[in-house]
Amino acid sequence: TAKTVGLNNNTIRFDLSSDDLHCLNEGEFLNDNIIDFYLQYIYYEKLSDEDRQRTYLFNSFFYKRLTQKDKRDNPDISVAEQRYNRVKRWLRDVDLFAKSYIIVPINQNAHWYIVLIQNLNNVPTEGDLISDDEDDSHEDLSKSKKRRRSSRIIHHTGSTNGLRSSSPASKQYLTDEFEDADEVASDNDVPLQLNIESLVGPKNNSLSPAIIIFDSLRTDSKTRVAPTLREFLQLEYD
């Protein structure tokens, strides 16, 4: 039996089945429908109108679609472009770079976690440093800033003291675990230990661009997520 729940004055409707509701019992795994419903509930029922305007919420299928190889992938383009082409239609009516916050729910190995991408338009560029008395036209400056900005989306990991080395065994585990995932290969597959105070503490500007992973399990399997999302954002910006 399905239960229909209305959000945003019943303009958004979710059908939750008995199997979906069973996921809420202790010891059960949450499914994608429950995750999507709860994120939408927070978005429509808890955020202010202003916060909703500056936040974009991807659904639970986005990252899977981005990183799932497809027999229709074009072998004549780069792997990053192949990934981007799988999801680019999702954003035809959305300007991600007008948003302050982008939320990406991800499921890996039956475990859910959240990625928060913040302040994309605050990535520093060389173009920002050009003085007013330069001969460049405004149009050339805009093109210069766009070209340079697109290669510098930042993955904020805080202090390097927060990183610990991984053993050869753990790197082999990563290779096996991600064999079927189409993600960016990382040269430094070590677990990220993020001190959230390094991002929001008084010594840091809250407008800093960052890709932040919120995960209750600090496992080695998150090191490829930020580079994969960064490449997607670069292509979307271009």
C-alpha cells in the first residue's frame, strides 16, 4: 500500500510504499526513495524562500548516472566528456553557478552520504587580478576570467595535517572496489579527514569555494568523488 505525501503546499507529491516505510525500521538500509523524500522535505518545508533560491538539490540518481558507464558513450571524446554527456540534459534549465550551495546525495556500497558544493562563483582567478588600466576590453576580460576559472574548482580538504597515509593494501582495496565505477583516478587515494572548523572557523571566509563531503563513515572510498565532481563542474561551466 502506497502513502502519498504532499510537500510545498501539495505541489510536490511523493508516493511512499510500504517497502519504503519499512526502510525506516531499526537495522534496515535506507533506499533512494526515502533519501529523496527526506531531502525534498528539508528543502521545501525547512528552508526559507531565500535559502531555496540559492540551493540546488540533485536527486539520488545523479551521481550514479554520472559515473555509470554506458554502451552509448562516445569513445572519440575524453572520459570526462563521456561522463558529462550522461547528465548534461538534467541541467538545461538550471544555472548551477547562480547557486551558493549544491547538494549531491551519493550511495556507495549500500551507504549514503552527502556532498556539499559551495560558492562556485568565488573561485579566485588570474582574471580577477587584472587592473582597471589594462588595455583589455570588458569582453576579453570576461572571456579570460571564464577560461581561467573553469580549471580551478577547489576541493577543500583543510590542513594537510588531517591526511594520513594509506598502505599498499588499502590502495589495492580501492582499486578493486572502484573497478566498475567511472570516476576520476586519484594519484593520492588516502582517506580525507576534514576538520569542519577549518572551513567555517573565524579565520576563514564563509564564502570560500569548496567541495565538502559529509560522511558518518570515514572510509578510503571517497577520494575520487571530489575530482569527479570537479571535472563535471568544469565542463558545465565551459
